Amino acid sequence: MLAAGLPQRQAVAQTEMDVQPGVVISASSLKEHLDDIEHLFEAAGFGSMKGMVRIMTSEYIRGLDQEKPIGAMLFFEGDKLEPEVLAFVPVTDIDDVLDTIADLVDIEEDGDDTLLTMDDGTELTVRVKDGFAFVAKNPEMLDNVPSDPASTLGELPAEYNLSARVYGQRLPAEFRAKMIELIRESALDSMDEEGPQADLQRANFEYSMRSIESIINETDEIVAGFNIDEEGNRIYLDMKFVGLPDSRLARQCAAFADAPPSRFTGFLLDRAALNFHFCGKLLEEDIVQADAMIDELKSAGEKEIDKQVEKGEMTDGEAKTAKRILTDLLNVLVDSMKAGVIDMGGAAIVSEDSLSFATGLRIASGGKLEKSVKEIAELARAEGAPLEFRFDTATEDGIRFHEVDILVPENEEEARQFFGERFKLLLGVGDDVVYIAGGDSAKELLTECRKGSASESDLPAAQANFHLLPFLRFMAKFQDARELKMIADALPESADDRIRMTARMIENGEEVRMEMQEGLLEVFGKIGQSMGGGFAPPEDF
């Protein structure tokens, strides 16, 4: 299922093969894997142990060619759900390989072939040709193997340690329908059975399922690849989705690529512990579906208000006001969606004893939003809520700023330790933009983000960066965790301890990358050292 859910367009050599595979799975050479594992030991601070890697594996890789990649191909016939599998492993001496696995399987010679029988009775046939051992459950698969099987993997072994390419249109229609059915059943089983929240969940699910069905049925190729990039000092997972021309996916990605320049690139601060950016243009059909979703959200909200009235927790007058505010807020959301562009950014600055954040969002009808916030303030005052509002405290570049203090109750000791006695919020509203910032340095951070611009010239459509070390130090002090503080103090200041996600639009599709920079390995190494070689962290970790 994982392989079938995974694409990139690439010509793949299939010289002697009459049938094209639906899925191709690739593993780079054993030498590449062993080199990368040793590199990970070195980066994590266990360089003295890296020599153990080859010593521990030497007995298990005898007879294997360590310079060539390993692969497998899945072939589908008609509407059969179970594919025929043909795998290949590069060998220098097949007898050494068979000796290694002799305790795990029964081995029987059959002319030029070797039969392997598993404990569960499964039989596999092995045939060696041109330096590769081909393995198949159906021996007929071995009658037409490629002379250069590595070429069937295309560029995958060079780009990734482990990867898979799925040719969506080569998967049987019945197979794709089964995938959709399993996803639907699994999601429905996890939903609430009744109530406003259940209604909203189902509406959101139906909206999501349209995209899922489109990806499964209209995908040309998908590629998933994992790589340890020694030269780039990072580990990453790529997912590439390529839709058929004029498919929903292709049109959505083309629309995102056609989005206007973002107004929030300044939130991608290098010094931020967390930052994100997202900018894209919507298809008309997505706007229609989002409009329907907002209607469901309104209905669910009104039902929840009615429940508060039934419980005596809200008067009819208060409920009427609450529904009007809800309608006004959702109308702002509707107007913003109809503008056809989603554009936002955010950043958080974290030190040992403070946290500040700022975010910005392109909207429509900023005046309506401002009016609703002032009505909410009136309700809060009437209810005696622990909120203090100060409106129109400043105006800059057409942005009207308002301040909100959230008073943290005395009995909420942990919250007070985290936020202080007052948590300050700053709200900035313009005709087509809203800013929200919080924390001790909210105003300064928001000003920096508004005035700045990202250093990258070719920004992806979406990006998020998480810098681990500041959060470690903040949580070490907040939780008074001795072991966590020891780890944080032992780590040097570094710019390469980030987790990063990026999404870029490509022809007829998109490429998503989840990346972990190598400095994080040192973090894990320190954690491992603090455990003293054990498998569980200290009690206060």
C-alpha cells in the first residue's frame, strides 16, 4: 500500500521486457549504504564506533557486489490485485550468499536455478545472470529478465538510498478502487458518531476525499525517496507527485505556480526558531468547495451556540449576538477565499526565558473583521472575561493596531510560568491584511517581519523551518529538566539543526521535501549519551 500510494516522469530502460512494471523499488549500492551509516555515526558524535559497522555486517554481505544497486519491480496483469514481483540483487558469488541464508530457508538446486522455501511454505526461485541474482515467486518471470537490470531503476539509485516509483496508470482500476475504499473506511471509523463536530468532520472528509480520489485515479507517476546526503550535511525524504495533463492535481499545481508575489516573505527570518510561508492561487472549483465547507462550519457553530442556550450557559440575546459575530467572521473568510489567493507567513523567536510570535495573512474585508473583534470585546467585558482590549493604539502604513492583554489566573501556575501574569497580543488590521503577534517582543518582531524580505530569490510555494536548539533550551528551563538542560548546554550554537519542509510546483505536479539537517544528529547523540547506552530517556527528560 505504501508503494502504491507513492512519482516523477522519467524514461526507464526496459530492453528485453515485454511488460512494463507498475512499481519500481530501488536501493543504492551496499557501499553507499555503509558509507552513509558510518557518516551518521561520525555526525552524531560516535565516530569511534563507526568502524564497527563493516565488522558487524561483513558476515552477512559475503558474495554480494557492493558497487551495484538492488531493485525490485511489481507487474500487474488485468485487474488482479496481487502483483508479480521480480527482484534482483548484484552478486559476486551466489554460493556465499546461499551459505549466509542457509539457516533461514530450505535450499534446493534445480538445474541452473535455486529454489528457496520459507518457513511458511512460500517458494522463491533464484536465477543468476550477468552478475545479478534474480528472484521471483513465479519462475516464468525469470524467462525474460533484462540484461542490465540496474538501468530499469533510472536515476533513483544515484539520487536516493531507498526509493520507489509508481506508475499510476499501470495500476489496475480495481486496485485503485480498493485503495480509495480502505482510506474511506479507515477515516469514517475514526470520526465522531453524532453532533456538530461530527457533521463538520464528515463535510471536511468529503472535501478531502475528492482530492485523494483525484490523486489516486489521475496520477501519472509518484516518486518517494529517502536519502542521506553526506555532502549537503542533511537527511531528507522526497515525495514527487505528477498528474496526468489537465488532471485536478496538474491544474491545482499550475494555479499555485501562477500566484502573485507574496507579501509575507519577511517572516522567513534566519534567526527565528520557527518560521513558515505559504502562497498559492486557488482553482474556481476549490473556492466553491471551500464555500460549502464554510457553510458547514457555520451550521456546526450555530448548533453549538444553541446547545449553550439549552444548558442555560447563554441567554437568547447573547446567542443572537454570538451568531451574528460568527456569521460576520465567516463572511470575512468567504470573501477572502473568493479573492482566490492564499498568502500567509509566520515566525517565532524563542530564548531561554521568553517566547514571541508574529503572523500575517492576506484577507478581504478587513473592516468587517475589525468590527467583529470590537463586538467580541464588548461581549468579553459584559461576561467579565480575563481580557483587556485597547483599540486604535497606533496606525502604520494603513494598518490599524489594537492590543489585547490576556490575564492568566493566579491558580494557573504552569501557565503563568510559561506566559507570565499577562500575555500580550497585538492585532493589526488593514483593508486586505491582518497581523497577529504575541509575547514580550511582539511589536518589535512584527515590525521586523513586515519590513524585511526573504533572502531566497526562488521561494517555494510553501516552506516551514523548525530550529530545535532554542526550543530545547526554553523547555529545559520551563520544565526544570536537569538532563534536558545538560543536553542543551552541551550543544554548540549551530545553524544546521533545523527540520525543514518545502513544497515546489513542477510541471503537472509538485515536489515535497522533508529535510533534517545534520546538526540534529548531534542532538540525538547527546540524548543517547545521556541515556548511558539505554533505550529509555531519564525520568525528567
